[in-house]
Amino acid sequence: MPTSIPSAPQRFPVLGHAPVLLRRPLPFLRSLTDTGPVVHLRLGPVSAYLVTDPRLVRRVLVADAARFTKGLHYQKLAALLGNSLSTTDGRRHRERRRLLQPAFHHGHLARYADLIRESTLELIDGWRAGAVLAIDDAMRELALTVVARALCSAAPNTQAITVIRRDLPTVLRGVAWRVLVSAPVLERLPLPANRRFTAANRRLRQVVADLVAHYRSAGVDNGDLLSLLLAARHPDTGAGPTDDEVCDEMVNLLFAGTETTGNAMAWLWHAVSAHPAVAQRLHDESCGGSVDYAQRVARETLRLYPPPWLVSRQTRVAVELGGYRLPAGAHVLFSPYALQRHPDHFPDPDVFDPDRWLPDRRAEVSRTAFLAFGAGSQNCIGEGLAMLEITTVAATIAARFRLDPVLPTSPKPSAALTPDRLRMRVTPW
């Protein structure tokens, strides 16, 4: 067994690889694929190991999952998401998932399709030919509308929506910085950025806590996700979730439903607009009432722009991975973005090709390397709802409008891949 794990280039004194990960993380991570199946990184004072082989990533997430716990990324996200499904593991995760799974049963998804379509039509009814929109802002706004209505039909008041819209991005930027720098001493300093993070996080969680308390005291089943969460009962004990547990999951769903889903929908229009034939076919099939092509467009978008661009785990015990021995407590990273854009796993990986997801072509695609929703027991519980939303929004808008880019854009990594000033011109079909 080799003893020396290859190290990534571009290491800085003291800060290690944090500067390059902060400045240009996506090309840097892609460049490390050929360095080896496991690559040594330094994040400030912390050693980390980037896994570049999707088969080894699957081992971490599925076969050997019990030997790993959530890593740096999730430890920092816990400041926002608390003890939610996204940040817990082991027995606590299994019990929480069993408690919440019924709320995400596919039987409940149908009721959300009309809600998503109606919310989309409300948005685009205000669009005018030739108007230039910041489509990333528009899609995050739409995602916020959808998730607010799906979570609580007794919708939050205007002030609460304002807090969510303003403070969620601030918290996410703070989390991303804390993951990459990994210097707790800096997090405790009275810096303006730290004060903004703390204040925004406090306001955001207070809004959600007030909403949960209101629903709990009213005791009315509104037929929404919050009502389902409050009514959930553990299949063995019959116990329901506490207010704190529901609050954690609500913030988790707000994060996933607004930031990650909104970004994915914005990237979809970015990708479709660069391919007129795809845009025409999406329009034609959407007008015909089919969503099959829209589903493939959504999946291909998530391949090129996966919401988690970097994921972390930590070893519980010493493990062997890729011929190397990692000690207990080692930080293990992998990048869905890099894995899903590698030619060994996806032919012509930078080409936007929705038909690569056709049944007769999926044999060409590496199922192992597609990790937009995770894998194993930790896969995203809201995958079905997210795919329904992205697909429905794509088909609804494409039936009426074409979106053309005004300025080029590129991924801007935060806690998710974020479009940077994605401005597009509206053209009716």
C-alpha cells in the first residue's frame, strides 16, 4: 500500500489551498482529477483529502457509510440548519428520516404540481416582450414563492418573506467562507462579516420559529408541508417532532427550496439559451403537454451545475481508500461538479445534451458519478419535489417565452453554485 498521498499544487504558506479554493475553486478541483484517486489538500491548518474517483466516493457514501460522519461543510452548515437531515447522521439521521419520510411521499407531490404551475404563471404574466430580466433573481424569487406556499399555505407575512430573502444569502456566504478557511479563531473575532452573519442567522431562525409556533398553537391541518411535519409520528414510538426539530427542517427546506432549486432553474435557462435547438424542442414538447424532454433538460442541468459543488465527510475510524490509509478524524472531500464534468464518466462532458438521459443512451452515462442529489441513506429527501419543480417551471415558461442571454456569466461558488448577474431578454414564441 503506498504511503504518500499526492499533494495538490498551488499551496500557500499558512493558508494552504484556501486561497485558490476561494478564488477559482471549480477549475482547480477539475484539474486535480488526474493527480490521483485521493489528493491531499490543506485548508488553513486542517488537512483534507479530495476523492476524485466516483467509485471511491460511492464507497464513502454507501458501502462504507457507517465509517464516516458528516464533515466540515455540514458542521458549518449546522449554524444555519441546526440538527436537520442535512447535518445529522447515524442513528439520529435514520430516526429523523423515518419520521419525516411520509411528508415527502410521492403521493403528496401531485398536489404541488398545480401550485408550482400557478406560481410560475403569476410570475410570467408580468413579463413583456423585449424586457431584460435578472433571471437568477427571478428564479430564486419564484423558488421562494413556491417553497413558502408548499411549506405553509398560511403564508408568512411580507416582513417574514423580506427577512428570508435578505438574510438567507448572507448566511450562506458566511457558511461557505467558514468551510474553506476553517479557522475558528477568525469566526469568533468581532469582524463586520461575522456580525452580519450572526445577526442574519438569528433573524432568519426567529422568523421560522414564530411560524412553527403559530401553526402549533392554531392546531389546524392546512394540507401543507409544515402541517405534515407537525403531524408526523415516529413509526415505533408514536412521538412527534419538537418545535426545534420542525424549525431545523423548515430552515433546511427553505435553503434547499430557495437557494439550490432557484439556482438550478436559473442555470437551466443559461444552458438552454445557448442551444437554440434545445430551446425549440423544449417549447414544442411543452406546448404539446409532454414533460419528458423538460425532465431530461432538468437532469442535464443538474449534471453540469450540481447544487453541492463540494461535499465533505470525516472518518470515524482509520480507513483504506484508493490504496491509501486515512487516519480516524480525517476530513474527506469530493466535488460533484468535477466528477460530473469528467470525460471518463460522461462523454463530451461540457456539452449540454439532454438526450444523454434517454433510456437507450443511459448506458453511456456513469450512474456512479451523478451525485446531484447525493447517494445512499443520505440522498436528498426532497429529490422528487425538486425535480417536479424544476421540470414544471421549465415546461410552463418554455411554452410561452424564449430567454436569450444579454451578458455572459459563470458559476460563482458559495454554499451552492450561484449564477452571477445572469441577465436575459424575454421573447414570446
